[in-house]
Amino acid sequence: MGIIKLDKGQFLHKTEKETVKTIEIVVKGSIQISNAYSSILCGVGGFIGIVENPGTPYIYDYQAVEETTVYSYDFNSRDDIPKIIKSNPKIAPILAAQSSEIAAGVCAAYEKQFDDALAEYEQIMADHADYPSLCIKVGEVAGTFPEIDELIPPEKSEKVPSWVIDFSNSLKENEAVLKKSFYGLNIELATGMIMTTVTMYKTISDQVLLLNEYRKVLKKKTSSFASTMKVIKAKIADMERNEGGDGNVTIVNALNTILVYSGVSGEKASKFEEQISAFKANSNRYDSSDEARTLRRNIATSFYEVFTPAFLRSLTDDNVPIEVKMFFMFGFVDEELAGEKNTAILYNMAKAYVPDENKTVLTLYEWLKKIFMLEVEPSKNEFDQDWPTYLREQKTTGSITQAQLEAMQDNPQKRLEFEIHNLFALGNRMTFGRISSFVPVFDEQNVLRPLDMAYQTASKVNGYFDMIRGIDYGVFCRQALYSNTDIGITQVFFDDDITPYMILMPNIGSRACLWQEIDGKNRRTKARMLVSILNTENTEEAMIKLFGEFRWEMCKTEQGVHWNDVTDPSLTSMYCDYLQFYKKNSALSAENKEKLKTDLKKFNNNYKNVFISDYLSYVKFEASGSPRLNKVTREILFTFCPFSKAVREKNADNPQYKDLFNHYQVRTNNAAKPILNIIAKLNKEGIPVPEELTNQIEHLKK
């Protein structure tokens, strides 16, 4: 028993290497608790080894994430835990709070484990369904794999009911309040809470281990089929490459190919080569030292200097080298920096790329091509100036003359340079996620997720558009006016659904961001959204947050100066009023107010970010019948971002939404009534009904 100090990366205990004899409390730093498939972080006040069984080998690894100090106690049975807690009465509330946080972490690990196991099972079944047709494609006789037919999908354990997950999450969400006003009341309450959560995450930990075992057995049973599929897919890939005339995937000296193709001067080419060589040679190339930061900045500058001439040449070249295509799509510059495996994957992705038939999901290369061809206007710069505004400001400051302004207005190359300097350079950095360590070139060290999972195709992005419309059906709608005095219609307002542009930025990043909600001042133009073409985070959550940001910014644009004026009710004005005066809101409980206070502090009083966080909960949880929001938030969100018909029907019996649904139905019926009257009148007179009217009626039924 006593203090143990650990260096960063040092193991406190390792799986099956030692027997459980002690239990520790983290005094400083943090410990990562992990096994082959998952991990959670345990901070100050957390118990280490609490789910282990005394006298048996450790089932988890415990590794210091940073310089860490723990206090060790003898651990002979679970009865020792209450004794340890009661011997530390001053820190008991901290122990209880951290215990509830770990419980939520274990719940999240369990749900992820289940999702991963289910995904593995479904992938095997999908491959098995495709196997016969793939065999025909490569001219082989299909074998039989009876073991695949015997597989069963993973099932969630009855020992972990949904209320346990919800309870754990709620404990974490209300941690600040509980720590302040509940855990500290007396030692028995803190002890009881810790033992309750220990029992919970011991049970859940056992289920996680069972899921681990399921995945091991699944892998073992399907190893023969998986090996066969790997060979079949490799043969198909070889066939496709040979059909394209490129032979095997052999990328050698890609940077030289890219530099020669771009036609940059020998001085610039040599400088970029030296920068990439220095970058590869530095194992700590993402640290915060001045040398590393300067090198990353210099690489970014050289990257865009090479990209621009290469892009211009490609516009008139029908045989762009595959290395250059990979450069345009992924920021790929060097096969050693990318790694052999990643290079092959990027090669196949670039080779197999198919443009979006709807032309709304575009690679950065395709977007720049639209700019150059004058199909769309350049995007706003960092000062929120569009192209015409920027030119006028340049003239006003004397940087250019009127004649130069007129010459530059529709000059493809000037427009391109403006777009590369702004949307490309700044958007690339934003979507990368770690602004201080940004580098635009593809680096194996940034691959935190399998590339095939991270790769954002047009079908995936369009799937996210469909997903959000399936919940918040009016998310991309703008109010428009229809008028046709020839048939007696003076004015009818209708909702026009305008799908945004989604531009796939050539990097491995973790963020999606809204660049601009409209083009210029025209409110019926497409928004411009950015996401990394290789997204390393939970892409669904990133997209939901992005759509929430669009909701907020579009409302501000439509409302103009009245965006936060509560006398003109709107999403932003009502939300600002709610957050500004929440302390006086009698509809909010003390717990609600305390949580709001915490949220506002967390987001630095940024109302938009609080809204985006609530919007994520609204779309991801509330729509599924799992309450996360308070009454006031729920009402504002549903009023301005109503659920689709399918979601409303699914939650029809939910008492928290019943009144909101009824009021919504009354509003939509009132909105539809005058339009239906006009349609009836036109039908009676034999006049064709305008598409805008029929579409609006269909929209109100959604």
C-alpha cells in the first residue's frame, strides 16, 4: 500500500502478466484501461482495477497516458472497496463523481463493442451474398462455407437493460450538480453511489468481455472464408487495373511525378522535395517545437504553389497521371510518407472514383473546376467578403484600378487563385481539425481509422442528407414566393428544398464545417459545406452538428438584424432569449438551470455552440424516443425544426411530445387550408395546378 508514480506510457498492470492483489486510486494524471477491442480513460479520483477479481490474472491493461500518480491499497475482496472509500472521506465526492463517469464510459464501450461486432457480422454476411457473383467474374468455381450459415448475430444482453445505459449517462451529465449537492452530504451516500456504479460496470464489463469473445470466435470461424474473399477481391482489383492499362500498383517517386507534371521551377521543386524529406525524417513532426511548426507552415505554402499549376495543366489533359489524381483528391505526395498499404488503397480509390450524379457532392478538384469554368461564384474569404465585394474593396483601397477590377471579375485564373487562397487553404486547415498541427500532405501518422471506413463517397454523403431529412425534414428548406396573376394567384409562400454543396477536402481530418449558407445575397442558392474526404471521427455526429450549424446560420441570414429580436420569433431569437434569461424561467427546474450554467461555461457563452450540442441530442436521441433535453429546449427545437411524419408517428405516445405534435398538426392544417382552396378553385376552372402548390402540400404532409 502506498504511492506509485508512473511515467507517460508506463504500464501499471498488464493483461495476464500479474495477479490482482491491489486496487488503486488515481491521484494525479490519467490511466487508460484497455483490452484488444476497446478502451476508456480514468482520471483523478477513479478506481483502477475495480472490475478485476482478486487472486486472478488481470483482464485489462492499465497504462499511464501522462505522468501519473496512484495510491495503492490491498485488494482481497469487494468488501475492501467501502473501507477504502470511508478511509478517504474528504475525497469521497470526487471518487463518486469519477465512478459515475467511468460507468458512462463503460456503457459507451459496451455499445461500441456491440455495434462493431454487429458490423463485422453484417460485413461477413454481405460478402457471403456477393461471393458467387464475384467468383463468376474471376472465372472460379464457388466453394461452400457451411460455417457461414451457422453464424448468428450478436445480441444485446438482458443483463444490461436500456435504463442502465440511460441512468449512467444521466449520472455523467449531472455530475457537477450531484458532486456539489448529493455525494458530499455524507460518506454513506458517496459509498452507496460508488458501489452501485461498480456493480453496474462490473456487469457491463463482463458483457463487454463476452462480446470480445464473440468477435474472436467469429473471426476464427470465418477465417477460411475471409482468406478466400481476400484472394477473390485481389484478383478483381488486378483485373480492373489491367483493364485500365496500368498493370500492378507500383507508385515510385510520386513526388517527382507530381512536380514534373506541375511544371514549377527547379528552385520550387527542390524546396518542396527538401521539405518533404525533412518532414519524413522527423519522427516528432507534429510536436509544438518552433522547427516542426515552421516546417509544417512551409510545406503548406509549397503545397498550394504546386497544386495551382498542376490543376491548370490538368484542365486540358485527358491522361492525368494517377499520382497527380491522388494528389488532387487526398493530398498524396509521397509513397513512403503515406505507407505502402495506404498508397495502394488511395490508388484504388482514385482509380474507381465516380462523380456524384446529382453534382452536389464534389471533390475539391471538381469544385475548383466549377469556379474556373465560371459555373459558380468564388466562395467568401475569411473576412466574409464574396468575390465582387473583395474586388470593390481592393479598388476602394487603391490596390487595383477600375479597369483591373473589370478585367479580374470574370478572369478564371484570378477567381481560381482567390478560391485556393480562401476556401481551399483555410477550409483544408479547418476540416483537418488540429489547426496548430495542420499539414496538407497525406501522412500515415494521421490515419486513425481504416481508410475504407473514413472515405466519404458521394453515396455516403447523400445518405447523410437523406438521414437528416428523415428526421428534420425541413432542414434545407427556404421560404419562397409564388405569384401568377394570370390564374388569379397574387402570392403564395412555399418551402423550397435546396440541397447544399458538400465539398470533400483532400485531407485526413476530423471536422465538418459550414463555409457559407448562401451564395452572395440570394437566399435560394446552395450552401457550401466542407468535410474531409477521409474523416477520422464519428462522421454521422459531425454531419448532424454541421446541419445544426446550418440551421442556425441560415436563420440568422433570413432574419437579418432581427436574428436575436424576440419580438420577431425565430429559432435564433427564441434560443438567445431562452439562454439569456434561463435563470428567471419558471419552466426550468433547479437541475435544468445548473446544467445550462455548466453548458454555457463549457461553450464559453457561445449560444450557437450550445444550440448545436442540443440539436445533436434532438436528432440523435430525442427522435429515437430517448429524452435528453429539457422542456423549453424541446419546445423551441420542435417548433422551428419539426420532426418528420415518420418520427412523429413513432413517438406518438410520448407524453413529452404529445401536445407539441397536436399543436403542430393544427398549424400545418391552417397553413395547408388556403393552398388547398386555391387548388380546388383551379381544378374547378380546369386550370393546371402549378407544381409549387402541389409540392407545398406534399411538404406539409411530411
